[in-house]
Amino acid sequence: MSSKIVLGTAQFGLDYGITNEQGVVSDDQMEAIIDLCFEQGTLLLDTAPAYGLSEKRLGRNSKVMDGDIQVITKTQFEGEIADVGRLITNVEASIKRLGGNTLHGLLIHDPNAFMYRNRENYLELLSYVKEKGLAKNVGISIYKRSQIDFIDVLKAIDFVQLPFSLFDQRMKTDGFLGKLKEFDIEIHARSVFLQGLLLSNDVSSLPSIKPYHKKFVEAIDLLSLSKVEAAIKFVDNIKEIDKIVVGATSVEQMREILLAFSKEVDTSQWGDLAVDNPKLVDPTQW
């Protein structure tokens, strides 16, 4: 199942995650994580200009340079007015930093790109990027369905990256995952560990989530599952989800994640573990 994994690389360039105590991943650990993923069949990385030095560091990796591992990156944040020419220049700069000629995928890194005045500009960008071969696939990274629930947008994108976890099941329960599949859109789930909160023994950084976390721990203890196994297998068992974006700060963490995919777990009854309060499952509201 490792081919279903997309290696998230925010930790390769930033001190990322509400529970991350180790900071930016070292060169040795980064190389070891990439090597392990490659050995286990993970051939896709997710990065972004917003992830600090992540693109530049990945561009020095031999497997990325040789094309053995493909890369998804994102547009830079543009603010209120998106200039198509500048966006294209930024995409080309990302490709250069990554040491390649084309991307496996380009995601718009502005979840509200299609909701306001920039809609036509971003649609033009996606069309240009595919036409010129800068990326094989184009899409957008979102937080909620209202940000892309438009027919013209759904027809224009190949894939979408969205939050989904055992606690955050909104896009499954409201039928949006099914709607995306009607448009043949590939779905990449991110935040499957909820920035590490699901895996933590101490959730005091977000006190309101404590009762939900306690219920989760009680449920998995009955099945003798680890938090990593439970979090991974719940998302892995959602039939609409094609890829799962996961990050790690050490090769040991990555190995545990990879091993979790081999478990056989019935998660069909875990819908009642969902957290209904968006403020608790949307990191932008923490």
C-alpha cells in the first residue's frame, strides 16, 4: 500500500506541526526518509514554496533529480490580486529549484482562489501549465468544499488535496468525496494525523479536543491498535481517497507509518468518532 502514500515535506523546510518538538528535519534524516519511502514504493513527494527551504533541499536529492521520485508543488501565495504572469514565473522557479523540467502536479496554494475576483486568472494559469507541459496534473489545496464546489472548477482540475482524518470526516459525510469522483478527480487526503494531535498523548495545546481524543484512545485500545495504525487505516479504508499525504520528522516515524498500512482493520464503525466542531479540526482556526 506504500504506493498510496505521498510524502509530505513541510517538515523538511519548516518547524511544522502543533506537536512537532524536533524542528526542521536534518539532512541525514531527510535523505533516510526519502530512501525508505522509495524502497517501499512511495514515488511521490508533496512540497511548496511556502515550506521554507523544502523545494531547494529536495532539488539536491538524487532520486528527485533523476526523476525516480515525482514531485507535486504549489503556487506561491498571491494575496488579493493574482497576476497570471507572476504565477507562471513562480511555477517555473519552483521547477528550477527542484531540478527538473516538469512536475507531476501543481496545486494552487490559495484555498479561496476560485471564490472571488481571481477565479478566471487561476483557471487561466491551470490551463497554461498543462498546455505548456509544466505539470502533468493540476489542482488546488482546500479546507472546505465551498471553495471549489463549482462546475467549471471541477471540470478544470485533475486532483484536489483536502483535509481528512478520523476526527475530520466532513467531506465524506456531506457527500463531497462522491461528487469529486463523479468528475473523475483524484483525491489526496492530508492532515490525517491532524498535525500530530491524533498521535499525541498530551493534547493540552488544544484543550477542547480532549474528550474526543479520550474516546478515540478508548476505541483503539479495545482493538490493541496504535494511534498511527488507527489514523492511517481509517483514511486508507475510505474508498474515494486515492492518496494519503503524510510527513515524518525521523526515519523511525516514517517506518511506523509505512508498517501501519499492512494492518487489516475494520474501521466501518468509526464514523461516531468524528468531531462536528470545525474549530477543532481546521488548523486555520486554532
